[in-house]
Amino acid sequence: MRIAVLALQGAFIEHEQMLSKLGVPSVEIRQKRDLNQSFDGLIIPGGESTVQGKLMRELELYDPLKKMIQAGLPVFGTCAGLLLLAKKIQNDDRIHFSTMDIVAVRNAYGRQLGSFYTEEFFKGIGKIPMTFIRAPYIEDVFGEAQPLATVNNHIVAARHNKQLATAFHPELNNDLSVHQYFLDMIKS
Amino acid sequence: MSEKRFELNKNLAQMLKGGVIMDVTTPEQAKIAEAAGACAVMALERIPADIRAAGGVSRMSDPKMIKGIQEAVSIPVMAKCRIGHFAEAQILQAIEIDYIDESEVLSPADDKYHIDKTQFDVPFVCGAKDIGEALRRINEGASMIRTKGEPGTGDIVQAVRHMRMMYSEIRRIGSMAQDELFDTAKQLQVPYELVKYVHEYKKLPVVNFAAGGVATPADAALMMQLGAEGVFVGSGIFKSGNPEKRAAAIVKAVTNFTDAKILAELSEDLGEAMVGINEQEIELLMAERGK
């Protein structure tokens, strides 16, 4: 198995390190020709969704990646990645892949002073560390999406078939369970 | 600052990696920067080139102006305070700034002490010319480091010197024997634990950006290849002929910094770059402020 990591901007190296700890090789997607490699899943990292969304379009990655996700390529988005997958963003007109049946709220906890760490339950895993950095949350899931974790009455993780999204950053803590969950999702 | 808060503040810097942080002086410029792909903006009244030209004492910007920029964009907003001026930093924290730059670009308020950044909840980025300055700032609570470069000159030579110095010292510490680390900590005037971290991980304990003198996509690519994890661009964008185009080109250069073919395309037709000043021609070396 090999996982592609969208490496346009943000904390993509941290995801590669998590995969490497799980013994899974990764490839970086920075431009169109990087898509010629074969991979079994895609991770969209944290960073700024505005930057990643813009670069994705200008580097001609948007259409091919969207087609791959629609065709069933397993994808895992964290923070900005969640926003790139959401069908609707409550407080932003810019929508991106729009493949996941979730309504997200951008910068939902405010500025950096609102960033926080907590430990909560994740469906099918148990209690795990969750780091929120200027994070979004999921206001609503509909259609085929299912909530996987809730913090203070807000959904912070969801799954829609082979699409997984978390508002928090599992790649910033030592706990490998969410990445393992994604790998299991690919295999299933 | 609790240990957890320090972690969260380092984490925000991690999210900025691979990105470009742009100096802006108005909400309009902030919107241009965001649309061009900036991962954050630095709100300040005058960009470094103008501060240099105007001379005199340069201070924290008007909070009203900073708030205008916070309202104009959805990306993180940073602002500068003077070295050692903890009251300015308190004011910036009160308006919920996302990152404070304790910056040598402004006139230093204290010629001996930097701000005790551990007393704050908001994160700080500080400039450093070498590993000693970097680790001293981190020990004071900085959660992100940038090279000092020479702001407002459009001359990359100092940023290159500082980044090369940083990595050369990291390699030296990385190859030391355990017992040499104690003496290095003493020489650098920093705690042993920080030196040990550099020895073990062959990197700084926080994210490290390039800053000072970046004017072209090639400058940005050069700094990334020298090991920068992202780039600050100050005067280089809004002192140039076509800010929108240059800003967008520098953003793309940082993402594909090793692909010379892409860099060649990005470098075409950017209009006039900012007029540079060579380091021999300037009287005030801002990088010498705050060690």
C-alpha cells in the first residue's frame, strides 16, 4: 500500500511521518505529473484551505483529484483538508472538492487564542488526543455521512463511504489510531 | 504560557509551513495577499523599506489598523512589537492577534532584555542570525523562528548568511559527542535540553522560516532549498511593479521550490522588482538589533 499526501502547503510532513511509523510509504503531490504514480489513498493535510484550494486549481490538480475521489479513491482530510472536502462551508463562499456530505464552519473556534487540546471518544477507536488549531467543526452531516466524534456538542470527525475528515490534527500527537483507521478503511 | 499552550502555538507555525507570510499595510493589500495565496499576513503601518527610508523611531502599529486587517481576511494575522516592549505585546494579545513578531525591524525598546514570552498566551515569532540567538529566543518562549535577513533592502545576502549559519551549526551540534553538548550549552548561553534536542533531531525545536530581503520567486526557492520551512516577504511584494502577480508567483515557487522549469515560468514577466539596496550601502543594520 502507498498513500499520496497533498504537499502544496501546511503540515504534510507530519502525516508522512505518521504513515512511516505505520510502515506505509507515502508520495508527495505537488504538481500534475506527481499524479502519474500509483497510490491507494490520499491525505489532505492541515494548513490554510484558501492557499491549498488556490494552488490545487492553478497547478491543475483540482479536476483529476476530484474525479479520483468521486471514483472512490479513499481520502482523509484534516482541518483544512476537511474544508476542502465539505459540500458546504457555512461562512465561506469558496467550496472546493465538495464531495463529502458535511456542512463545515471555518475558523469555528475563533483565532489562535481559541485553539485547544482535549481527549474525546472516536467511534470504533475509543478516547484519543485531539489538537484543534484555528479549527473548523462540522455543523451538520447529511446524506451518506456519519459522525464519528463530538466535542462540546459539535461534530469534529465524520465519514462518508471512503472519505474521512477530522477537524483536529491526529498527525500532531503520537497516537497513530486515526491513521490506522484510515488504512483499515482503505483495506475494507 | 502553559506547556500545552506552547505546544498549540508551535502547532500553528506547523500549519503555516510551505507557505508565504506577506507584509500588508491596509485591508486592501491584505485581501490582495490572501487572494494571491498568502498563508498569513503581517499587519504593519509601514513596510520595512519605508521604515528604513523614513528613519526615526518605529513602533507597534495602530490597533485599529490591525483590527481592520483582521476583519478583511480569514487567514491568520500577525503584527510586530518592538524588542523588549512587553506592553505593546500585551496590547496585541488583547486584540487577539494570531502571532506576535518581536521584531528588529522596529526600534528596540530594551537594549538588554527581550520580552518574557512565557508570560503570554499568544504565540511569538522572533528573528535569529544563528543557533544561539534562535535557542535563546525559544527559551524565552518563542514558538517560531525566522532569519533576520536585512529587512527592506531586497537584498537576499543576509538571509542566506543567517540560514547557512543556522544549518551549519545544527550539523555541528548534531555530530557532537554527548559530553561536548554541555559546553556548547554554556557557550550559547542556553539550557542543555535545547542543545540536546538539536543534537537528537538535527533541527530547531520550532518551525524556521526565511525572512528579510526576499524579492523574487528565485529568492524564495533559494531559501527553501537552504532549509527554510516557509518564507516571509516584506517589502518585496508591495514595493514591486505588479504585487498581485509577484505574490502569486512567490507562493507557487515555495510549493515547487526544486522544480526549475516551474520556477522559470513563474519568473517570467513579473514587472519591476523592488529597487534593492546593497548591504554596503546601508547605514542601519537591523539584524544587529537584539541578540
